[in-house]
Amino acid sequence: MNNILSLLLLLLISTQAIASTVVNTLEDTISSRLFDTHCSKCHGKDRLGLIGPPLIPQSFKRLKAKAATLVIKKGRTATQMPAFSNILSDNEIKILVDYIYTKPKQAPKWTMSDIKHSHKIANAPNTLGNVPIFSADMQNLFLVVETGDHHVTLLNGDTFKPIFRFKSHNALHGGPKYSKDGRYVFFASRDGWITKFDIYNLKVIADIRVGISTRNLAVSDDGNYVIAGNTLPHTAVILSAYDLSPIKVIPVVNEAGKSSRVSAVYTAAPRHSFILALKDFPEVWEIPYIDKAIDAHEHRYKIPADTGKAFSIRRIKLKNYLDDFFFDQNYSHIIGTSRPDGEHLPQGGQVIKLSSGQKVADLDISGMPHLSSGISWKYKNTRVIATPNIKEGVVTVIDTSNWKIIKKIKTKGPGFFMRSHEKSPYAWVDVFFGPHKDLVHVIDKKTLEIVKTLQPVPGKTAAHVEFTKDGRYALLSIWEDDGAIIVYDAQTLKEVTRLAMKKPSGKYNVYNKTHLEEGTSH
């Protein structure tokens, strides 16, 4: 009798276990099906990110589940995240939120060993000629990133004729960065690939994968080093600019052991250092470069034997996060702001003096100013910075002598990019978000008034202006798969020509970028 009862009990337990497994499997199937259908195109089937960021718990340190639910329902301002309230039920959204807050079965990692194994040298720099293989003003070239089909076009800035078009990694992000002489350019893709390209010879030098999800890269002003900031894993990676050989992986961890995604990384050229903004704890890091050592026989940079003290970290501790920031023109201050992410964080911006690491001013800027797209110019007897806002239809103009707001210029909607040139009387700002995305405002830098509103292609997104090196022409993107580059006379504001392109997300002039022109991002 006891044996029968034991068998019945075992059968009952087994049945419950099987039922539980079936339920869990069914829930997993529903979750993965929903994710595959609605999320994987941008965030990857493995949730590790593609065009969009990774959707795993490591990416939600500041975004709580309740806030994530609202993001799925309503979309997210200043991103390509659409609203799903009319597509998914509340229960389906809850299933997705539970799913993305579940840890992957295998923790994602990308180690120095992985980085080294991904490294590929296509053409050693010392095997290529030092004279360009085509005729052009090498300082007035543009690189146009076409995200529609993942290509890059090299464009002649005098004739506006394409010179060369080549395949890139998917979803280039953060803008390409040039070597100081403009010969080489470095690209970063969302999925962690860094590429070095030789413009003179129209050839790829090297490729390396530094992470699973990468934010952007910067190049040291001495031309020796590249740094890439990752959102997954939480690292910054130092590479040799010569051939992208990996030098050091820096874990982005605070003194309490908490790790963070990197929001952005830039070069502070006069300070000979990299500046990192961090997403998950309120610190800014300054990482000075180390001295180079050159092997005259191999024509390449040596990696110092003792790298333990190299690239030391200076921690500038803040009271708020820094998601987006801008340098003043002499790189003595950084002006930053944070994305609330559903938390009760103070609105506005902050100004940090780099020499002391102290906050010297608060800025009364609501919404989400896109400071890294800000520009600078001389206005009356002072210098100002101006920034678009990706949540509000306003351009904010700030006096850098006292950090007071001079004017808020009302626009037709939130803007993404703002550009000008030292020799141009105008600043251009798009209306990237909202129903007026096909408009571009032209602002007189002396009067701070909108003097003209352009509508290049009705119904098509117009964005991202970049000037030729002399400021005579302004190039504008029609940000669509059947898009174009439209060239305007920067004085008369009349169209000169247009070139068909596949979603030209950005265009980058060699001279303006390498000479830190005040009207473009650095």
C-alpha cells in the first residue's frame, strides 16, 4: 500500500513539474514570438542590440519597469522607438517588459581575447602610397554615411561629384572621426565594429570588434590612439590608431563596484585627453593619453611594456548624470544634461569646469537639449553656444561668459541637428521630430531671429547640415531610403544641386572636423 501511495505521489509531483515546464515553455514562446515580431529588427533576436540598444537588465539601470511600459506604449522622444499602444494589448506589453527584464541564459561578454581574435588587418599602412590616387582638394572632401543600405560615399566638396562608394558595417553611429591630417577616417558601428579607412588609397586598413554594443569613438589629437565607449559590456577600449591593435580594456566601474554604460566619448584636444560621460552613475571620466614610442624600422607605434599606469582615470563626481554634453570653444568647460528616464532627476543642464572638476553653473533648460549637436559663435561682445532640443520646439542661446540664457528661439518642433560655419551669417536647425519634420529653419546669428524656413521635400525628413570648408555651400540630408543630399548656396539660400542617396544620415567635411570649426560638432 505504501508503495502505491509513493508511486501516486511521485506521479503527482511529476505531473505538476511537467505542467509547470509546459507553462514556462509556453510563456517563453509567447515572449520570444512577441519580441521577434515587434522588437528584434531594431534590438536583435538575442536582445543584444542592432540599430537600437540592447534590451537586457544591464541596459535598464536607470529605467524602471513602469517607465519601460510607458516607453513601449508611447514610444520615446528623440529616438526611432515607435509607440505600440495601438498594436499591442496591455497584457502583451507586460509580457514584453517581463521578458526584457529577464537575464539572458548566458551572460553577454566581450573580453580582450574576443577583441584580439576579431582583429583583421586588410592593408598594412606602410604598404600603401602616401600620395592620393585621385585629384581633389583633400581638405574639402565629405564622407556621407548612407544608413539606408549601409554604405559610405566619398564626395568631392568642390564639384559635388561622388569619388568612391564603399560598404560599411551595419548601423554606423556617432559620426566618423578623422586623423589630424585628414588622410584616415575611423568608423564605429552599433554592434561594436571599429574600422580604419585610408582615404588617399580608398582602402580599408583594419577592422576590430571592441564590444557587443558600442556608443561612439574618439581619436586622440596626437593621432596615436582611438578610444571606443561601449554600452555592452560596460567598458572603454583603447586601440592603436596605426592598425587598431588593442591596447587596453578599461572596465567602467565606480569606487563602489557599480558598472556603467558609456553615454559618449570625445577628445579634449587642448588637454590631450579623452572625456567620457557615463550613463549609470553621476561621474565624468577624464583619461589622459600616454606618450608615444615609435619603432623606426617597423613604422608603427609600440605598446609600452608597463600599461598598468597608462590611461589613468580622473573621476569628476557630479550630482546628476551626464547623458549628452558639449565643450565650450576652448575646451575649458563641459556643458551637460541628462535624460530623466522616468526618475525624479532635476531638469536643466550643468556646467563643469574641467580644471577644477567643479560645477560652476546650472542651466535653466527644460526638455532634452541636444548639446552634443550644439554650436558656438561670436555674438556682440561675447561668445555663445546654441543647442536644439529633442523634446521641445526651441533653440536655446547661452552666453558663455556668465552661463545665462540670452534667448529661446521658438521653432516648429523639436530639432536634432544644428550647424553653421564661422564664415556664414546663418545657423541652420532641423525640425526632426513631429509633424513638421520636413522643415529647416535658418537663423540669423546677429539678430537671433529665424529669417527663412525651408521645405526641401514636402513630407520627407530634412536633417543634418554640413558646410564646405570655406562656408560657401551648405549640404542638407533628406533622411529617407529614397533620400538625397541637397546643396544650397549658404548666402542666398538657393538650391544649387541634389544627389540621390540612400538615407544619408550625416555628412562630414574633412577641414571642418579636423580644424574644430565652431559651426560643427567636434
